[in-house]
Amino acid sequence: MSDSTTSASGRARDTKETEDTEDAEETKETKETKEAKEAKEAAEQSVDLKGGPGHLVLLALVFAVPVLKLTWTLGGSAAAREALLSMEPSNWPDVLIGMLLYEPLLAAVLAAVVSHASYAYFAARGGAQLHTATPLPVPAATAAVVPVTFGLLVGAFHGLWWGLAVAVASYALRLGVIAEYRTGRRHPLGGGRRTRTAPTGWRQRAADASRWVALTLAVLVLPLLAVVSALDGRSWTTVLMCDVNTGQETERARLVELARKGTGVVGWDIAGGEVVNGLNCAVSHDEVVRSPWWRGA
């Protein structure tokens, strides 16, 4: 009797230990799975909060494209370096500004990308929580402010139709961000993480299509337009005909204006390939400095 009782209690103890071990292993696996899921969600959240690839493209556009424009247009790295030193840092943004003023399509696409990227960023930072808690007309109305502003700016320099196209396209992309949160394609909590589920219904498909259009504009169209504009051989600023003192005589020369000094200008002598001072200047209507890269390469 005693032996059977001891054997039974031993089996019960072994069974309990086995169950405890299995429970501990299941708890450990569940904890590891939960930690892995949280790490994945945190990584996704950090990408959304950084604005995605659109911000990287914008940074590259601001820093790299103006230098590329100077290097190709003026004829090399040495010329670009000399021009940058003559322009002074306060005038360096003039290169990018000039490209936008002379290229309406580049300005339009950049405006649409900036409008969408900024709206998506602030939505991921918590703006989506407020928007989803209010009636749809409220976020739809507030989302129109920046597109209308950009439309007015582009329209002032490039014409009514360019401005109208910018306003409509920018607003449509912002409505796409609202649709992503309203249709459940993104979580309003936790940095705007995507649900990663197959879309159901035309509203979710339209929201996904808007996101892909915005991504294509930011990653493909905008960089392509920026590089084409940088390598087209046209000046980013005014081209002038000025009197230039060569040391022996004064002659008329075509200059790319770099800065204004007193009654004259500091400019790049297109024929001479150097920085000179120009006086008695008149605007030249020929903006081409050299052949485009795809012709002269």
C-alpha cells in the first residue's frame, strides 16, 4: 500500500514538473514573440515618423542638385567651387530657387511632395488621432490650406493653370492620407503603422493608390526632374551682357550673375571661364550656357 502510494505521488510530481516546464516554455515563447512584434512595430513607427523616403529625397535635392547644376552648367568642379566662393553662403540657396523659378514642372512636383510629406508626418505624430475623432469635413477643410498656398505661389510665377494643378494634386494626396486613417489602412495610434492587410472595398484601394502615387512622385519623378534640370545647360539665374575690364581693354561679355556689388555685378564669364566684375549690364535673353548633358556627354 505504501509503495503504491509513493509511486503515485511520484508520478503526480513528475507530471506537475513537466506541466510547469511546458508552461514556462510557452510563456517564454509568447514573450519572445511579443517582443519581436513590438520591435517590428517600433521599427515601422520610426520609419513613418521620419517621413519615409520623401524626406531623404528632399534632403538630397536641397544639398546635391544645386552643386550638380553649378558643376555642369559652368564646366567643371573647379568652376563650381570658384562660383560658390564668389556667391557667398547667403546666395547659395539662389541656385535651387532659380531652378524652381525657371522649371514649372519641377516646382509643381516639389510642391506636391512637400505638401504630402509634411501632412503624413504630422498625422503620424498624433494629428491623425484628432482627425479621426472629428467629422470628416473638418480635416478635409484644414488639409486644403497648404495646397492652396502652394498653388498661389506656383501660379504667381508660372501661371494660373500650373497653380491650379498644384493645388488640386497636393490636396488630392492629402485626402489620400486622411483616407488611409479613416478606412483603417493605418492605425491612428502608434505612429501611423500600416495594417498590412489586403484592401477591401474601393475606399481602401483608393487610399492605397494615393499612397503609391505619392511614393512614385517622391522617389522617381522628383529626382528625375531635378537631375534633368541640373544637367540641361541653362542658367539658374539672369544672364547679362556687361562691360568687363580684361586688364588691357574693356569689352562686352556674357555673364551668369552670381552676386550684386555696388553698381555692378559679380558674374561668371561664359567665354572666359572665370569670375569677373561687370558694369553697364543689360539682360541677355539667351539663357543657355552650354549644351545639355545628354547632347554634350
